[in-house]
Amino acid sequence: MNPNFTTIITPIEPSKVEWCRGYLRDNADPQFGGEAAFLECRPLFPFDKIAGLHFCSFVILDAADGGGPCLVFEATFDGPRAGFLDELLKYAPIGFDEVYRRCVGYPLSGTTTPNLVREYWERHDVGANTFFSGSPGRTVVQVKGENSVRKGIVSFLSARFLVDAILPGRPAGLLDLVTRECIRGSADNRWAEQPAQLPWQMTLRTQIAVAAGIVVALLACALGALVCWALGYRPSALYAVLPLWLETVGHATQHLDTKVSALPWVSQLTEVIQPATLTGLMLLSVMWLVVRAAELLLRSASKNTRDQHLFWRFPLQLAVVTRYALLGVLIGVVTLAVISGVDRSPTWAGILVDGPSGILMSLGAVLVVMFQLVCIGVLLLVGWYCTTSLQLMVELQPLSKTRENLRRMALDVIQFAMFLLVSVGVLLVAALLPETVISNVAGMARSLTYGWLLMVLLGWSGVMAGYLVGLLALCVVGALEYRDRTTFEHPAGLLIRARDNARKYAREEAGINRYQNHLASITCVKPGVLRYWILRLVLFAVNVLAKFWFNKGELGGIPTILSARWVLIDGGRRLLFLDNFGGAWESYLNEFIDLAAVKGLNAIWTNTFVNAAGKRYGFPPTRFLFWQGAQDARPFKAYVRQSQVETIVWYGAYPMLGVVGINANTDTRQDLFAPLSSPAIDRFLQRL
């Protein structure tokens, strides 16, 4: 079950803003319970009595752009929204009633008619355009329970070692001891025998990614078909002309066929594969290697997120797409070569009718083929060993850019050679089949292969067309960014004001929550229809990725976000960001700057600005939406300081736990009764 959330924004009577702020500070803000792992709630706001409440906070937004001040109450909780709101009215009726009586439109009867209050809250619930949870599927009870189980295991092992100084010699025996004594031997922990139920978005993450890739490929093919149709080529005509194109390529390389056929290691292959086809395969292989080498050079040149920009990333992505397209063509041409080779190869089935000598010859041919297949199998094992060694090489020690490129190239070449060996093996096996089977299968395989080549051609054309449209869109964004430099002040002008905003971030610097923090930010959306829809599109994309891909505890590589939401309010004129995160404010923002998430951060906040001292300050200038921006660290932090709103009240159900710890506790529970290998048991013990 994914956590639910609510974001209730209600207008406050302007004369009551300071009263509400003071009342919430004095009566709602919990106090940290010393070294205890909980927050001591106030009597009027006993948030800890709501079993399913993960986080909640109160924030007050000042009047802006003709709108009045607003009270923001946001919460992340388990179960349906209606049940959560009913629990608020059940456990904190007086406190909430006192606060919301100062809000416009609140029912005069107050909490004496809870249904009216709940309807009032539901009307003002703006939800979120984008929501992210660092531990989806984990309820409050589960988070606390799994943490208690881990602590119990650590205490048990520590006591057993210190008191008895006896532990099983084998890791498996140690795991058996833990499950027997700590879990099954404790009535409070037996519930941990049941595996944790995770959301389907997590368990089917890989399948969803594959399905999304297939959908994107089909859409690219459809776009490619439209492009070809616009150029006067219908897909049916392309399918019919593909064999002629391949034949034309063969004739164009005919002068190379004689030289290629003369090579000793190629002469045997030309007995079953046409020289023109073989020459085409070699040329395609060379093209693939050249594109792969260019891709590796571009990738190493733009590996650091601070050095990346459009002029490196765009050709890199084109090289990646072209490499995969060439690989698809290679697969199709190799398949055609195998089919033509099977057609040209003699089969042993026709020799059986020629008497005893024919039988002996056919058996000899079969033995030769079997020996060749064994040799291919040995070579495949050697290739598998080499690929494994190359993959492990980078895990043992970091490599320089040159050595890393050579490693990747060697890995690709070996894997490609293994693919060719498998193709030769298929050719050898096919030569042993009866001619009737070969003729039936070959015709069908040839039709499917031409269909595959057509899909590759259309897909590549569609992707190129999509990239062209994307490049034009980024050029439009670049024009908007150029205009913004003259419209908005540079955020470097906010550096001095950052010191004056101490009250806004006092909680994050020296507040009650030492391990978890809360950030509230409000920014204005830059004027213009394009800016508004760019922002909405980016928020939609981040929301989809957060739900279906970034659901393993990280958002763009950042492992400290417990929950976050972006909300467009005031008809899309302002962007509200509410975030529960682990660690200090400074280190948290540094993660945004240094990790891949900086692209998403730039794409969102480059469409916003803040007001200060009668001036409009833009987000640090970005280049083509995704690059630079927040990587200008000091102006970026000054911009965040200016946009930050004071968190008046914050509550967390498990304030001393981070995302990494929560997810590690779930993994520990999952491994308790699962069959584990020795390395997996070592990882289990390391998590403790």
C-alpha cells in the first residue's frame, strides 16, 4: 500500500495571521524527547495517537500577487483520506478548531459537526502535481516494527558474543540462530515471518520499464512511418524494396568480395554465406565499432554532471540510438546470412538413401558438426569468463577514462563475437535438418527478418525525428532563457539577504529534529503560456518516474528524501514545494547539485522566480532547461533561502530513521526466512 497524502490550503483572515503563527508554535509544535526516538506531542495536537501518520506540518504563506495569506497543512499517512481526517477530528478537535476558526469559510459550528469540517478540508485539498515517497509500501507500524526487529537482532548477537563468546562458525548457522531465537522465539516478533508486501510498482519495476520501452519503440516506429510517408515512402513499399537495397549494397561492395573471399579464415564461410553478404556484415561491424568508440569518448568527456551540456549530451544520445539501430540491422543481416547459408548447405537427410557409404558419410558429417559445436561451446565459455572478468574489473578499482573506454570496447567486442558464434552454431545445426523443414522455416524466417529490418528503419527514423523536434523545443527554451536574463535579476543579489532569513530555516540549523528536517518553499511561476506548460510537463514526467522507476529509495540518485511534493497553486501562478528529508540542510542541497537529480531540479525551478525588495530574482541561469542552473552553488542556495517559508509545526513518526535505514530494515526482514547464498548472508549481516 502506497502512502496517501493531503495538502490542505485555506485562506486566513489577514488580521489573524500572527495569532495563528503564535498559537501553532505554542500549542502544536512537538518537542524532541531527548535521546528517545520520538517527538513529544502537545496535548491539543497529539499527532502520535494517529497510528498511520508518517509526517505532517503547518506552514503559513504570506499574501502575494493580490491573494491573501494562506494556512497550509500537509500530511503523509496510511489508508484513505477520509479516515485520516476523521482521526484528526477525533484526537485533536480543539486544537484544529481553534486554528481553522481564523480561516475564511470555516463552518461556524466547528467540530460539533465533523462532517462539515471534513467537507471543508476536502474542498481545500489541492493534492500534489508530483509526489515522491522514499519508502513506498511501508506503513508506520511496519517501519517501527522492522526497526525494532533489527535492534533486537543486534542486541541478541551482541549479548550472545559478549556473554557466551560463542557464535556459530558458519554464516548460515548464525542466520538460523537469529531466526530461531529472535523471531520465532519471541511472541512480539513472529509477525516478521511473513514477507513484507511491497507495491506492485516496485515488484514489477523491471517489467514496467520493459513495457514502457516497447511502447516507446512502437511510438517511434509509428512516427518513423509518418516521416517516411511524408517523404513519399509507404511502409509496404519499404518492405518490398528492402531486399533490393541489400542486393544493391552487395553489388556496391562487389570489388571487395574477391579480396574478402581470399582470406583464409573467411574462405570456408563463403561456402555457405554469399561473399556480398559477408562483406556487408563486416562493413556494418566496422560502422558499429566506430559509432561505439565515438559514444565512449563522448560519454567519458561528459561523465561529470558539472561538465555536461547540450553540445556533449545531444550527440552522445544520437550515437547511442544509432549504435542500437546498427545492432538491430546487424542482427537482421546475420539472420539473413544464416538463412541463405542454410539454403546453400547440403543436408545429411538426402544422403541416407544412397546406401551404406552414404550413411557413413552422413555420420561423419554429423560428427564433424558436433565437434564444431563443442568448439563453439568452449569459445562461448571463454567469452563468458572474459566478460565476467571485465565486468568485475571496474568493481575492484576505479579506472582512468582511457582504460575504462578500452574495457567497455573490449566487453562489447567479446559480446558481439559471442553473438556471431551463436549464429554460426545455428547455421551448423540447421544444416543437419531435413530439406522440407528448412524450406518451410527459411521462408517464414526470411519474411520475419525483413519485417524486423523495417521496424529498425522506421524506429530509427522516428527517434531521429523526435530528437529533431526536441532540439527545436530546446532552442525555444534557450530563447526564453536569454530573455529571462534581461527580465529577472541574477540570484547572486540574494547572497546578502540569505543571512536575514534565519527564522525561515531555524529548524534545519538548530531545531528539534536532528536526523530529519522539513523544507517548505514557495516560488512564483514565470509569466507566459510556454513556461506554465513546460513546468506542468516536467512535473508530470517526474511524477511518473517517481512512481514507477524512482521507487527504491532514491530520486535521481538522492537517497535522503523521505517524502516530497510539488503543488501548483493560485491557478498555476505559484509553485509550492514541501519536503521531508534526512540530514542537514546544506548537505541535502549539495546532493541536488552533485547528483543526476540536478537536471530535474533545473527543469522544474528554472520556470520560477522570487520577489525580494521590490525586485524579481530568477533561478540561477540554466542552459537549455537541464544544465548549469543549480550547479552555481552559492546563488542556488541563496535562491532557496529566499524562497523558503518557515516551518511552524513539524511532526515525524520515526524522527531518527532515514530512507536508507528504513529500506535496509525491510530488506533485513525479507532475508530472514529466504534461502540465501553465502554472499547474501554476508550482506544481511553487514546491514545490521
